[in-house]
Amino acid sequence: MSANTRPDELVLFSSQARRRATYSYARKTVLRIVVAGNLHQTTASRKSQLPDTANASLSVGFIEDRYPNMGPAVSARTIRKLDWRTAHASENRVADRDGLFAKETKLKSVYISILMALCVSADAFAADTGPQPARPAAETFILGEFSITSLRDAVNVVPNDGSVFGVDVGPQVVAEALARAGQTQGTVTLSVDALLARRGGEVILIDAGLGPPIPGALTGSLSLAGVAPEEVTAILITHVHSDHVGGLITEDGRPAFRHAVIKISESDWEWLRKQPSMAELSGVIAPQVKTFKPGQDVVAGIKSVSIPGHTPGHVGYMISSQGQTLLDAGDTFHSSIVSLAEPDWTMGYDADPVAGRESRRKLLTQLARDHQLVFAPHFPYPGFGWIVPKDDHFEWLPKE
């Protein structure tokens, strides 16, 4: 917190991977919440006086947040409310300082209920959020001529703060959905995994994980599967968010899979090359990249499937062999609970939220109807299973 931050301000600092919240009640402090980080800040006291009567409410506008390792900036701006219950206060002084109203208030007793403004429970503040390292893991099954392996890369702990899940309904409603499933209400934990398909001399990787910054465990998981990076012959990218392409280069900026052709949809490759933060990566992998139009076959037995909304050229991959099929659905859905229980809620990670919502509902309906085996890279590891219809929503049936 900066030296000129006044105690009557609500300050939010957001960070990429770790947040910490501290509540401080001092003699002349109404409320202080500090979330450690350094990207953005928002103050609740700007041009508004803090409440001085019981049961008053304070609306706080949160600016857009950014998760560099988990995709583009979250574009939604939402309004949360803090409910100040039984706040008995005596006003000491009101000052207008640089266009901001500042009020110092001595509180006799304050019972503060935060109605999902930042999260539902204290564990959302205490827990590390963002991408986290995970132990390598590799689980394999046979699909026709293919040997299919789920490769663990990392986990992503997403705060229930209204910026990612349920952007249009708010954290309290999301928390209720999590509670019904018996889950922690303050965060949503996602797996970050990739898929390996082997057939004869072909070693095909679908997505490449987070890479060095976390670091991801993909290389270790490949090793458990008996594969060295130089043995990978093709890499199919569902979309170009950094938790799917970050592992394409090494820590020292070299190609991580130097013998592989990298296949990316035309729209996503064009979009990636326009991202300043991804300039190094796109420059390094450019000689290996071959583009395709969504819907085309990319490898014998593997067909790209257009699933618009998450990114401009987001695709899934249908693997088919000897009458058996598996769909890698990419980032059509993220949480095996929230995304299935409420598929029509707006997802903050989607570049086009409307198209993303339509694609999610359409694909889930199709998968449930066809009893299609699915690989969902952000569902609990290893991410294989089926979508099951239930009333107007869906549930996840993991493959055993």
C-alpha cells in the first residue's frame, strides 16, 4: 500500500498469481482490505462519503483485472456492494483532498459482512490464486490405434470475485452454486493439462501448457509417458492463451519441441502475432507453424472442430480410430461444476462472451446427446469423461 493511501479507502491491488487479504480495524479506520500485488488499484472513497448510519451500503466499482498467464484481460466491469451491518459510528471530520472525499470515523462497534464483493469466505483471501505448480502425472488408455495420455501441467486457482465465473451474476450467486456441490465457495480450482496421442511413429501433443514462468510440469509428465520433447512430431493448438502455448518455448527462448510442426487455426495465429506480450513466443515458433481453417483434418484421424467464442479461432479436436472417438474440447468449459451447472453464465476468459456462451450450451447438449467421450483440460485430472444431462443443465461423469 502506498504511503499516501488513507485508512478510509478500500484499496484493491490485484496480482497475477498470489493474493493476500488483511483486515485492519484501527481507531480511525472504517475498513481496510489489502490484496497484495501491483497491477491495478481501485478506491471506494472517490467522490463518495463513507456510510455513517447503520445498515448503509457502499457500492464499489472494480476496474478490469488481468491474468497474463490465463489469457487476455477480463473485460467485464462489475459493481459489488459491501453491506455494513450494525455500524454505529460517530463522525469526526470530513475533508475534501484533491477531489476526493476523506472521512475519518471512530467506530464503537462494527460488524462487517462482505456480500461476495471479493469472495464469500476468508479462504479466498488466504489461499494463493492464479497458476500453481503441480506434480507431473501421465494417465494412458487405448483408443483404437491411438495411445491416449493425459499430461498434467499445473493447476489454476481462480478467485470467486466476479471477474471470471458468473461475470453477469456476481460472486454470491456463484458461491451458492459451489455450495450446492459441496465445494469451497471463495475459489474455483482448475486443472491445466495437455493431451498426448501416439500412433506408430507419430507423437502428437495437443496444447503445450504454461511453460517456464510457473513452471509447468508438462516436460516431467511427458517423461513419465516415455516421451522426450525432441520425439514430438506434431503439436495441435486448441487456442493461443498462454496456458496452452507457453510451453512451446524454453526458459532461454528456444523451441521446446524442435522437431514438431505446430498447427494453429488461421484466426488464432493472426491474433497471437498481434499480442505484444507474446511477441517473443510467436517469433520463436513461426518457422514451425502451419495454419488451418477450423473444420479441417489436421492429422490423419484427427479433425479440428470449430468452437467459437473463447478466442477468435478456438477449436477442439476430434480423434477417431476404429469406430472410437474422443473430443478434446479445449476451453469450451472450464469448471466441472460451474460451467456445467450454469452454462449460460458469462465467462470472463472468453474473448466473445456471447459466442462463448452459445458454443458452450450447444456443445454440451450435443455431447450429452451423443454420449461422446471428452477430454476437458481444465476439469479435475485426468480430465476424461462424459457430459450427462440433468434437468436444464449438465453434470460430469469421470472416466474410470
